Amino acid sequence: MSVFTNKVVVVTGGSEGIGKALVDTFLDLGAKVATCGRNYDKLYQLQSTHSGKPLLIHATDVSKEQECKNFIDIVIKNFGSIDVLINNAGISMRALVKDVELDTIRKVMDINFWGTVYCSKFALPHILKTKGTIVGVSSIAGFRGLPGRSGYSASKFAVNGFMEVLRTEMLHSGVNVMWVCPGFTTSNIRKASLNAQGNSQGESSMNEQEMMSAEECARHIIKAIEKRKRTLILTSTGKKTVFLNKFFPNIADKFTYKFFYKNNELIK
């Protein structure tokens, strides 16, 4: 029996990538899991693979305040409480600031930042009762601005700031608040990332064979939740980036440029 047996775990964006790996693993650990996403067919397929297990699915666009409220209300109606909320739903973008349309940045902020705010706000009264955990799945881009990913970096900086404030406010409440910063992980987020016009990119030039798997990332996140950590920074490259940016920012500028540019062309 695990510490998550019969606990209620809510994962946003659980139909693929890290979110799906979290759903799969928590169910294997005996938790009751609720997840949401914009694509009902993918959610239904996920539910079908876990037939007989306590998995609740609900089609939700986390950029919409009322849809987030409806999702949390449905979780409470079905499971009665919330022990863990993982704000995982997110989208990326790849376009230079000089080329990107403002609506593209706004869309990324609405999903990544406001989606985290909405779900955390509506789940907080229930998590206070269970003295549970709220998690924000952020990114190394939330510590270091990445070229071609202005809206994404901005949204993750905002998530980190929001979670830090919430953690401080909850310091003596029994609620743990943590933010997780994976490095590059094998998931659909790059292929689904937005181009300058706000349309799905549909491809990625990144070599996923060298990246951490979504399943391994999920295991690290779950272990950190169990230990009630404050932050979790994953991959050696991610840790080096955060360290350099904090203590040697000028070197970090050059390191980041070298990583994302080949022959003065941005890697997408």
C-alpha cells in the first residue's frame, strides 16, 4: 500500500505527455484520479485503458475560468475531497519576439498561467481541509528566458512567482505548495507548440532520444510530492542553467544562445 492509496489526485492536462504519465502512475499507486484536457477523445481513450479504476475525466479548457470551476466542482461531487492538485496543462510557442503576434503570447499566458491560477484558486478550500499539496508544473524556462519562447518563458516565470506567493501564504496551514521544473522531456508539447501566428507547429527539430522520458519525469514529481518538497529541478542541463543564470548571468546568456542557435539560426 502506497501513501497515495485512496487519495484524490487531480491532474490537469492528463491526456498525454507528463500528465498522462502522472495519471497512469497515480492509478497504479491506488489513488483516485481526476484529469481534464481539451480533447475528449484522448481523455476517453485514457479512461478506456484504465477500465475499472477510479479515473474521472472531464473536457476542460483551463484558460476558461468557469470551465476550471466546473471541473473542480465535478471532482468534489464525485470524490468528495482533493488531496493533491497538479497544474500540468500547458502549451509552448516557438517564434521570435519581432515576428510573434500578440494574441499568440496572450494564448500561452491564458493556458499556462491563468489555468494554474484558476484551478489552484478553486481547489484551495478543499486542499486546506486535507492539508494536501498544490503543484505547479513549470519549466527551466521559468528561471531563464529562452529565445524563441518569450510567451512560454513569461508564463512560467509567472507560475513560479504565483506558486512562491501561495507557498508563503500557506506556510502555517499544513498545505504544501511546490513547483516542478523539468528540462526537455519527451512529450507532445513541442509538436503542439504555437508558431508566430498562434497555430500548431506540428513538428520539432529537437532530438527526443536524449531527453528524459515523461514516465521518469512523473516518478520524480510523485516522489517530490511524497516528500513535500518546495521545488524540483530536473536534468543536469536544467540544474546547470539555473545555477549559471543565478550566479553568472552573462555566461548564461552565451550558454543559452549557443544551445538554441546554430549558424545564427534559431532551433525550432
